[in-house]
Amino acid sequence: MRNKRHGRGRRGQQHGQLRSKGFLQPCLLLQLYEKDCHGYELLAGLEEFLDSVEEMDPSIIYRLMREMEEKELVESYSGEYSRGPKRRMYRLTTAGRSYLQISIEELKQFRTKIDRLLSIYKSLQK
Amino acid sequence: MRNKRHGRGRRGQQHGQLRSKGFLQPCLLLQLYEKDCHGYELLAGLEEFLDSVEEMDPSIIYRLMREMEEKELVESYSGEYSRGPKRRMYRLTTAGRSYLQISIEELKQFRTKIDRLLSIYKSLQK
DNA sequence: TTATCTATTGACAAACAGTCTATAGATAAA
DNA sequence: TTTATCTATAGACTGTTTGTCAATAGATAA
């Protein structure tokens, strides 16, 4: 994640669907499925799913979390201080768990679509 | 594809990344890789890659085609009348061919990311 | 003559993602 | 003890992408 650093975002590289809600949301919810986390932790944890988390602007994650809280997919409670402001801890709700399940199914279906496209492309190469 | 029909778009269903540029573009370019096509044909041909093409608004495709023409990934020429206005035929350019190649690689990488996410989810189920 | 099917376009709005900046507390370094 | 650095969160603003609606147009079938 970047903060106060320069050189970021879409500049230079393409990152197709990686930063879309449809992929980021399940990445975040999955982390909360394992354990409660605060935003910065979720951001750092994204490196398991993406490469170049350094180029990811933190505000995107915080914004998404607040949005998911409004939709009641997650709920937050006040965590401890660490080194800085009080942490906002997130916990997955029951609705969030079902939403994760649905997102997983959608991703499976999407993978199938990608596979079809790739195999058609391959068949035209020879 | 829908035209003058009601009941469409995001209403009702979710369609994760399916309608994103990152997926639609390679679907369209791949069709042109096989043979020259006009917009309506490309739209119809999408059913090979998506389900529910009926719910896809044609203007999205036409808009994308014009955009790709500006970027010189495709070029157009005037086709024959069929039953209606003159068809605008599209042909893949050399740049478009390389772009398709790159998109294919990106999709492969994305599939890998999906796989990772799915396997983590699965490992937590047991 | 009206309806339907093929075919394309443009305007407008809503959703989404990217960028920058501000704030804040704690600690390590100068 | 002041400055820099790291963790941590938030808000405003911009620009891009998608979705929606409606208009147009030629041909044919009812």
C-alpha cells in the first residue's frame, strides 16, 4: 500500500479486473472469514491475493469497508491503539458470509468463462 | 441483446466482471480474430462467452467498438445492407492482434488469482 | 399501415476507481 | 526535543466505466 509515496495507481501498469469490487470484496470478506481484522491489516493481507499491494491506495480499501458496513456485510467495533489512531475492527456478519458464498460461486462461473475463451483462442493458434 | 424490451441491465441480477472491458474486449477481438464482423453480429456472438446476452444493451458493444477503433485495435469499412441500415464491418488490426494476445495473458493471470482465492476458501470449509 | 426484426448512434446518469491530502498517535533517530 | 517514520483512518475531488433510454432507419411480414 502506498501512503505519501509517489508512483502509483494505473500509471504504468494495467491491472485488469484485479482492483474491481467483484474481486476485492471477496478478498476482504475472506480475510474476515478467518478472523476479525482492521483496515490496515486487510490491506496488508491483500498481498496474498494480488501482487503489488504497494501500489494500492489505502483509501480504496477503507472506502470499500465503510460501504460494506452500510450494506451490513460487516460490522465494526472499536479496537485497540497500536501506534497511531484507534483501530476500527471489522467482523463478518451472517449476511456477509452468505454474500461471500455467492461471490465465490460467481468467481467460479467467471473462471469457467475465462477457460472457454482461452481454449477458443488456443484452438485458433495451432 | 435487448432493444425496446424492458427488464434489463443490473436490475435483478449481478454479473460480476462479465461485463467489464477486461473481459468484453477480448471476447470481441477474438471474434474478429476468426473473421470480420459487424456490431450486431459481435453482439450475438457474445452468447458463446456469456449467458443472457438478451440482457445486454447493444449500445455498450457499439460504444466499445468505436472506442477500439479510436485506439486502432480495429478498423471499420462499410458493409452491405441486410435489413436495415448499412452494416459497419470491423476488421482486426495488427495492433489489435497483439492487444488480444496481451489480454489473454492477463486473463490467464487473473484465473490464477481466482484459483488461489477459491482454494483458500475451500480449505476453510472442511 | 402497422408491427417486427436487423442495425447503429448519441445523450444522460449512476456507479466505480484513482489521486491527493489531512489528521493522529506512537516510537525511533538526529 | 524536534524531526522523521510508521501505523491507521478519513474525506474531497476527479475521471473513467457502465447502464439506461430513446431516436433513427431500412427491410419485410402480418
